Amino acid sequence: MSAAYNPYATAQKQFDDVADMIQLEPAVREFLRQPMREYHFTIPVRMDNGEVRVFKGFRVQHNDARGPAKGGIRFHPHETIDTVRALAMWMTWKCSVVDIPLGGAKGGIVCDPHHLSEREQERLCRGWVRQMAKNLGPFLDVPAPDVMSNAQHMLWIMDEYETISGGKYPGVITGKPVGMGGSLGRTEATGFGVIYTLREALRELGITPSTTTAAIQGFGNVGQYAAKMYQQLGGTITAVSCWDHNDQKAYTFYNKNGVDAEALAGITSVYGDIDKEKAQDLGYEILPGEAWLEQAVDILIPAALENQITGANAGNISKQVKVIAEGANGPTTPEADQVLKEREIFVIPDFLANAGGVTCSYFEQVQSNMNYYWEKEEILEKLDTKMTNAFLAVSSLAREKNLYMRDAAYVIAINRVAEAVKKRGWV
Ligand code: NAD
């Protein structure tokens, strides 16, 4: 990530542009362009060697007018409060655009779990909860996994919360393991949801999925399941990019005959790093990290991190690209958006495309609060319906008002939240 890039500035610029467009009242605008609450804290952790290390933790609750705050906890060595603020704000718009009764939040711990033992990770998760317990709860703020955090982390967090609270509250967190309060379908939900919206976009553009090719950045939870569902629609992936934690740089794995998503997942670590040597044995060519963006394909799926399609590299996107389905949060900067708009590339914006995760988290929360769990088929069907309806609402507004898809999604999302804060009499 470039030092100058600030995701919070991006999130606020996107918000301001749409607030101008819909002429949002000044007080509502002031209220919504920043978080309602922020928690910054330190987490002392006794390491396996007996020493104590102090980690930095955050939780930002951007807005909870439409329901309990919801959003993941990201583990990243370069996590900053501004990243968390931006992600919390995007969560508010995401829950709103798919019309689920939740607000937006995000959390983070500045750490690299690659360099922590399992016990150290457990102590870190429990330490995060001890700082936050009073401000979390099934009807207050419900965290979830994000980059480099997983189902086991969620279970430790739930367990610590229940220990502190003296009761059983499986609805305090989502993304738990199946059988321990987790929902079937949650693992697949974000990636599958990206492709449900892509399927609808291709339908509107009159393109048959099985004739298309795609390149994906990121091969973690989102990238892997997006790849799987896209292949089920008959599409061909030619390139996948991911980060290499040993070399501290990204690579693109290219196969002109098409990537076998399942086989590639088989040689990928839990953190989404593909094994280079094994990939070469399977016939992949290894290209520089940015090569995924420059492929002559029909579809690009950024599914890694924010700030990946920028003013500096958007010009390198092939003329063949027709759709960008944003699996990651905030992958495209406002400067790059200008380039994509001019080129009339159909962008399915992040907080719409990747809302499958929070939608299924919402289903998990509902099931956990009832202590009654649904079948996977039922969940994926409900997920498809929610994603498809949200996509159709955004794309029809975009067509009707001749708006860029991101702006149309913002108009719907911001209007709903503005309505909620006004009806509650907050502003
Ligand atoms: P993950 O940790 O499982 O995977 C991240 C992937 O990105 C890994 O393959 C990693 O190697 C790759 N990556 C990281 N930096 C990269 C770089 N510079 N170049 C190329 N590849 C790089 O994370 P995830 O859960 O799949 O999340 C990916 C994105 O999707 C994030 O922006 C996250 O906030 C967003 N998201 C995730 C969910 C979810 O349910 N997991 C839901 C909504 C949005």
C-alpha cells in the first residue's frame, strides 16, 4: 500500500460526492461522514517465551441506526485506525444496500498471525474481547472474521465474551465453526455472492458466462469461492494473483488453458498464499504481482485488499475487460474510478458485490439467537435472492438516472441510513 493512500479519505470522498448529488441535509451529512464511536486500546499478550508483547487493537462503530453494528476483525501488520474507519463506514453502506437490519462496524489488531503460535493467537483474541466486552453483544455489536482472522479466532472470542458475561450468547459473533454456532454456507458466502452479482451483470450485458475469461487478485476466502462459483457458471480463469509472505511480494499465477480452482486451492495456505514450486509443477507460469490486472480477459475480480486499482495502473487494464466485480473492500481509488467510468467498464461496487458475507453473517446471527440452524441449500437460496434483488435495485437506479454503479449503490444505501437516523430523531 502506498504511504500516501488513505482509505478513510477515499470512503469520505465517495460519501461526499453522493451527499452532494442527493443534497443531503448538512447535519445528516456531518453525522454520517464519520464514525459514531471508536475504541482504541492496547492488548498485552504473554508470548510462549514468557515475554509480554503489547499489541494495538481497534473497534470502530460507524453507524447503528438500522440495527446492531456488524463488521469483521482484521489482523494485519499494517492495520491503521483510518483503514478501520473506512471499512466500518463501508459496512454501514453494505448492510444498507442489501437491506439487512444491521449497522456498520470494523475492528482490527495490528499483528501478523504468521509469526504467532496458536496459543499466542488465542491469548490475543481473548485480550481483544476483554477490552471490548462491554461494548459488544448480540444486539449491540457483532464482529466477524476478515483478512487473516478465521472461525477458530471467532470461537475464542465468543468463549471469552460468554465467560465475561456469564451466559451463552452465540449471536455475539459470526463466522464461527459449523457445529459451534456457525452457519452452513458462511465460508462460501462472500465469494459466491460476488458471482451471483456478476451473473446478473452479465445477463444485463447480454454476455453468456461460459464464453468469458477472468483474472482474480487474491486467493483467500473470497477469491477461492468466487473462482469456484465462476467456474460452475462455465467461466475460465486464466490468472490468479496472491501475496507471498516469504518473499514479501505478490505474484500472479498464469495458465492460458485455465486455472483449476480446486487444485490451486489444494496448494494454497490458510492465509491464501499459493505454493510457487507446486504451482510450477502444475504448469503455472509465475508472473509479477500486478500482471493479473493487465490480462486480456473479460472480467477482473479484485479480491485481496484495498487500493489495488489506482490512477497509476488503471490505464493498464486490457481493452477486453467489460466487468469488474469487486470482491475486496475498497480495491478501486476515486482516480481509478474516473478511468473506469470513461471506459464504460461495468463496475459491481465492493459493498454490493461482497455483501454476501455479511448477509450470511446476518443469517448466522438470526440462527444463533434462535439456537436453531437451517440447511445449507436454504441458506444459499436465501443468499442468492438477497444478492440478486440488491443488484437489480442498484442496476435499475443506475440505468434510470444514468449513474455509475458505485454511485447508484451509494444513493440507495445512504438514503436508507439517512432515513433511519432522521426517523429515530437523532439528527
Ligand atoms: P484472506 O486473508 O482469506 O485472503 C486474502 C488474499 O489476498 C490472499 O490470497 C493473499 O495472498 C492476497 N493478497 C494480499 N495482499 C495481496 C497483494 N498485494 N497482491 C495480491 N494478492 C494479495 O482474505 P479474504 O477474507 O478473502 O478477504 C479479501 C478481501 O475481501 C478483503 O478486502 C476483505 O476485507 C474483503 N471481504 C472479505 C469478506 C469475507 O467474508 N471474508 C467479506 C467481505 C469483504
